[in-house]
Amino acid sequence: MSGNIELLNTTLAATKAEDRAALIAYLPAGFPTVDTAIEAVKAVVAGGADVVEIGLPHSDPVLDGPVIQTADDIALRGGVRIADVMRTVREAHAATGAPILVMTYWNPIDRYGVERFTAELAEAGGAGCILPDLPVQESALWREHAEKQGLATVFVVAPSSRDERLATITAAGSGFVYAASLMGVTGTRASVGEQAQDLVRRTRATTGLPVCVGLGVSNAVQAAEVAGFADGVIVGSAFVKAILDAPDESAALEAVRGLAADLAAGVRKR
């Protein structure tokens, strides 16, 4: 099976045609177990998520806040491996038909082998990768193999990115651009802020790719706010926290399904 960048592109085009932002949910593989993580993906899609990012747990998640760090730690102590990440993508995509991306730091891919990683991700039906710490100027090898396998390469831009830098990053990416709403690590926040709107405006001036905003969105009101100016709303920590706070697996799945439904209503309210 080749990669699903076309499915991702079609999904984002369809949400735009409906005059709304896409809801993109993030869940770490192997958290709290591999099987439960797969069920959680099914639950968020059933709740209304359009696209799902599967996090590849890493021992040094520098861009992630305490909630996702806790989830990564649980997954790693549970023995999660890249093979489990691929299984999560394969089974979640097969069950939901949704575009599934992997969000990962560069080090695990580098150690695993770029060619091997891209081939396995495409075979699993993955749509691509979000690579928050891979500098564009060092990404040629990755992009060559990703393109060969039909995978999107999603880069992250930040409020500190200058316009010239934005143009360089967006020219190299595919699928969509991940706009970090503020400087700092992932986590839920009281407000998403004006920085995000300005960053989306500046990013759009450099590219025709959809611009999706992440970091800090945790409820329907914030989702509606971000959906008013972005092509997609990315939510991670709020889903992870819902699982962490749940007393058991069935309550966790119900919680993430309910949160997805709430957020899905939010992105349609803009």
C-alpha cells in the first residue's frame, strides 16, 4: 500500500468545501497500552475528528508539556516500539478510513533508518509525518523517501519564524503546515491568543497549503475561535488528559469520544 497523502489532501479540501476547519486529534501510541490507543483513535474519529496524529513516544520530548510527557513515559515503560506505532497506524486507518499521520522527533527515525521508516509507514496506510525538530535544510533525505512513498511532510512554524523563513519552510512541506500557536511546549491553556492568528496570516502569504493551528486548544470555545482563522484545529493534551483522568479504559474511550464531539461542534460554529 502506498502512503495516503492524497487522502489527507482530499479530507482537508472537503472540510474547506464545507466552510469549516478540520479537527485534528493527537494521541500517543502505546498509551496507556497499544490496544487502548488504537481504540482511542477509533473513538475520536467516531466523535468527529477528521484527521489523527499518532505520537511516537520519545524519552526526551522537548516540545511537549507535562501531560504528553506523562503519557510518553507510560507508553515507554510499557515497552512501546516503532513496530507498535506502525500497528497503531495500520489498524486505526483500516478501522476508520481517516488519514493518520505520525508525529515524531527526528532521532527515532534517524536510528531506525529513513528508508525503512517511510516504507513501513506507507505500507501501514499512513498519510505522512509531522517532524517538529527536523530543520528544513537537513530534510532532503527524508523528503526524497517520503515523496517516493506518497507521504506528507508536515513542518512546524512558530510565531518567532520570520517571513523569509516561513517561505522556506512552507515551500519544502506538503499536506499542511502546523502552526504552533505560541512559543513554548504543548498543553492546554486559558486562551490561544492573537499570535496564532497573525502567524496563520503570515504563513498563508507564503503557501497554498492548509494552515492548521495546534498548542493550547482544549475546548469547543477555543476550537471555534481558532476555526475562525485557521484551516485546521489540532488538539492533543486535552485528549491525553481525558485518558489520564479516566478511572478505567471504557470511561477513557467515552471521554475522548465525547471531547471529540464537543470540539467537532466547535469547529463547525466558527
